[in-house]
Amino acid sequence: MKSAEDRYRTLLDASNAIADQPTVKAVLQSLRSVLVNTCRIHGAVLYVLRGDGETLQLIEFDVDADAPRIETGVKISRIGATARVLDEQVPVFLPDLSSEMVKHPDLAPYASESAGRKAYLLPVSTSQRQYGFLGVTKDKDQDFAPEDVELLTSLASHVAVALECALARDTAEVHQRQAVKERDRLKLLLEINNHIVTKLDMDELFQAVGGSMRRYFENDLTSFRLVNKATGLLERRFLDFPTGRGFLDKVVVTEPSELESEWLRSRTPRVYSRETAGLPPKLAEAFRAESLLSAIAIPLVSAEGPLGLMHMSSRKADGFNDEDCDLLSHIGTQISLALDNALAYGRLRASRDDLEDQRLYLQSELSEEYNFEDIVGKSGAIKRVFEQISIVAPTDSTVLLHGETGTGKELIARAIHNLSSRRDHTFVRLNCAAIPSGLLESELFGHERGAFTGALMQKKGRFELADRGSLFLDEIGDISPELQPKLLRALQEKEFERLGSARTIQVNVRIIAATHRDLPAKILDGTFREDLFYRLNVFPIKIPPLRERREDIPLLVNYFVSKLSARMGKKIKSVPREAMRVMEDAQWPGNVRELENFIERAVILTQGSELYVHIAELKKATSQPRPASVSTLVDTERQVILDALKAASGKVAGSGGAAERLGVKRTTLQNKMRRLNIARSEYGSQAQLTSGTAKL
């Protein structure tokens, strides 16, 4: 039997041993190590009251190896001895521990192993709270001495204090972890919100969101797959996978599986793995190849319907949990709103850019001051042109205007546009002869930023600007042979690619072309494609030169005098009769444009109310002989072929033949000869005609 001094020393040692232990398990281990040699205890267990006050849970279990191993977490009811120790707050002796264990279903299976073992249940309480009880057992052949009970009761009080401190530390750590987690959670939500506010561009938004997700979740992959409203397919718009091996790069467009459709309808994040049934086969195969074990899908939905899915994947099997679903549900709602806004912003920006491009173009055109009323004339020649305009304007057919320089081809083109169903859209013009051939392709089809040196920004071409409107290509005969195939494709297919881009752009454009050149002759000399000519020559209109509509000259003179004098602030009321007669007889090789410039010079020189005309200059020009009438295009083509045949002594094909001289195929030349009714008698030599040896 130990003396009182020994018991106090034991109590002091036990108190010191358990005072600084960080956990409940460490408290019990320290207590048992002190008591095993003093009280010869067999084991110690600690049951703690749960929140309902009616059940207790085993939280720590420290016994010899020969004792039954009861799993931590077992629950027992507040009945029998357990109720007494808690209600009366006194030690309760159990002469046979097994008789008490059988009262509790979770302990009953272990009762037989504890038969005959004595135990004490000691209340573990402080003045503030009841925590539970401490159970202490001895070997089967040992008893509890009174001084052991006294010592254990005191130690139970110390355990209560130590337990209170340990639980307080555990609670503080839990609260700290929760606070850190909540801080990080709020930080992520704030980051996403900032991205939404600052990133109106969709690609920039996806990039920023992907980075924030990777920092918080430590996931390997983040991707966005959006629903194509036109096709219903899911198209990947963004992939953040720094450690990827490239297998997912091939999975860009997929048809939504039934599982994915269900995800979109549910609007709730779902955790899945690569083995989840119902995934698109290509996606599941890529997951396996990339060693991705777990993933979560977050539906992106707006008020108008599904927008797509955000996928996050990890190479860890337990990469995501239910708490992540709750957080990602909020993030998905935020991103859905942002995505809806970004898509709307993209549509508005595209519309704004189109309107701005058209505004800038039309603004540059205002200085030209062209309008339909500028076509002045009543002669038979110009009336025939008006009739042709009224016939072809309501259609979308391509029109080819042919006429000398200065005859008003652009005015005719504008008149066709203004009388068509495209009048409410843009009329775009391009003078193909005024732009270097190296830049003409960019002007026609546009370019991407960086497509060539000096391409500092993206630029739309004239075809895009004229979408749903009309495109007037002046001096079409001056386009280089290298550019003609691409122009032909744009005319036939209504599609093209910008310089520096592989994306095909489709447009709805009406083409009105004009030239003063002899295109059939250019076809024969190999500088203009025959198929391009036929594509342009759907509805040809010949615009008469001013010398063929002399009766319109007085009308034009009066019109220009009125317009120009008003612009210059002069009051010119009449034109001398002699001057008008001389102007009617003048040749005007520059046609209406030359007449307008001449009248402008006269208005500048006029000081009074009568137009001053430099008659001597006009008479000098009139005294020069007039050129012979212009041959038709067909006549010119026919004569060129005859000249080539005669130079080749009637030989059509082979070395030195007419086909070689003209730079065309033999079959092409023969077809033209049949179409133009060129007989052998017109080009064969007399000897060939007599012997019949003119070779084809």
C-alpha cells in the first residue's frame, strides 16, 4: 500500500504529464504510462457526451494488446452504470465489465472477452461542463484499492481540465482551418467577380478564370465548351492544361451525350470520372490517355437556355467533393451571367465595327457628292442606257459597264444600286487601276494583323464592307493575272479568306464592274482570264461617249454652270450662243469629266453674269480630225485572230501557229473561230487554198 506522499507524487506526475498534451489521445497515453506502474491498470477508455446529451461516443481507447480492440467512434446509450456516473457524478464500480457491455449493442460482441474483468467508471467534468466518463480496467486477478480509487478520481478531474484544453485547441484549429478556407473561398469568388467586371472579351475571361481555378483547386485542367446555337454541338472555346500531352487538343467539337444534356438541364455541378457511363467516347478516351482520374462539370445556363459546360479535371482520384459542388454552383452562376454578357458584347462589338467601317467609308464618299440626279441627258443614246438600268437593277445579276474614260460609269453603277433591293445597304467602290497590284488583294479581301509588314491591325476588305450591298469594281481590266483566280472564286462562290487567315468568310454581294479596255483582246493576249470575263459579262451595258450624245451637251453645260456657280458664290445667268455651239462641236476625248472641268475653269474666270468661255481653245480642239468610229469588241476580237492566222500562214496549232502566237490553247482558238464564223478563205494563203493544205 502506497503512502499518502507517494499518491500525491503520483498525482503530481500524472498532472504534469497530461497538462501540456495537444490531443485527447496523447492525454490518455500519458495518463496510462504514469498509472501502469502505480495502480497496475490494464487500460483506459474515454467516452464523451454527444450534443443530444443521451449518447456517448468512444473517442480514445488505450489498452493492453490482449484486450478486445473496439473501434473508435462506437456509440453507447446513457443507461445503467453510464447514466449513474453522469447523473450522480461519483465513481461507479463494475465487478464484471461484461455485464455492463451486453447492455449496449455495439459493445455486446466484445463482452465475452472482458468477462471477470473489474472496472471503475469515473466522471470527467469541470464546474462548467460534463464531458463524459473515464473507464479504467484492471487485470482479471487484481482489485482496486481504496487509495487507487481516490487517486483515479483526482486524476479524472485533471483529465477533465486537460480534455477541456485539448478540445479548445482542436476547436480553435478547426475554426482556423474553416476561417482560412472561407477566406480562400471568398477570395476566389471576388477574383471571379473582378474578372467578370474587367474582362468583357470572352477569351480573356476564360483565361483569367482558368488561372484562378487552378490556384484554388490545384486541378490539372479547366476547359469551356459552348453550345453552338446553329448546330447544337458542343465546341471547345478554351483549354487550360499546362501539363497536358496533347490528346485533348483533338477533341474540339462533340455532339452532347445524353449525360451531358442531363447536366445542362439539371443546372447543378456533377462530379464524374473517366469511367462514368455516358461520356462522349472521344472525351473518355482522351481522359484515359491523359491519366485524368476525376472531374467535375459545371453547367453554364442563361435565362434563354444552355450556354455550355465548364469542365475541371484532376489526376487525383479524389480531386473534387460535395463542398466543391456548392462553391462551383455559385461560380457557375457568375460565369453564366458573364458569358451571356460577353456573347452579347461580342455581337454588339461586331455590329459596331461593321457600322463604324461603313460610317468611315461613307464619310469618305460624301466628298464625292454623287447622286442619281447627276445623270443628265435626254438623247436617244442615254435613254437606251436608262432602259437597260431599269431592266437589270431589280435583279442581283452581275453587270459589266463598258465605256471610255469620263463617261460616267460610276454614276451608272450607283443608279443600278439605288434602284435595286440593296439600296438600304452599302455601295462600295474600288478603282482597281489606282491601287498597286501588291496592295489590291488586301483592299479587296482584307487582312489580319501581322499578315505582312505594316499590317498593324485587322482590316476588312471591300467585299466584307459591301456585304448585302453592291461592290463597284472600276477598271476591272487592270487587275493582275495573279489576282484574277481569287477574284473569280469570290464571284462564283461568294466566299474568300483574308490575307493571313484560314477562316473562310461568306458574303452576299452584287458585283458591278466597269472598264474602258477591250477585254476580248486582253483575253487573246493572255492578260485576262476568259472564265472571269464570262462571269462578269452577264449583263453588259455600253455607255456612249459624249460625242455620240451631243444633244445632251447644252443640258450638261447648264447643269454644271448652275452647280459650280452656286458653290463659288457667283450669279451666272447665261451662256453665249457661240460658245455653246463650239462646245457642241468639240471632240471631248475626256467625255463628261473633261466637259465638267472645262466649265469649272470657265466659272472661275467669269466676272459677270455671262459665262466666259475660252472659244479659241475649243476651236483649236474642234479643228482636229475626229477619230474613226470605234469597232465593237467582237469585231476587234475577230480581227486579232485573223491577223494571227495570216502571220502564221494559216497554221492554227503547233510551233509558230496562231494559237501559240495568241497564247491560247488550240481548242480555245478553234472554238472562237467557229463562234466568229472565220472561214479558211479569210486567212489561208493562195497555195494552201489551192492545195487544201491549211493545217489545223
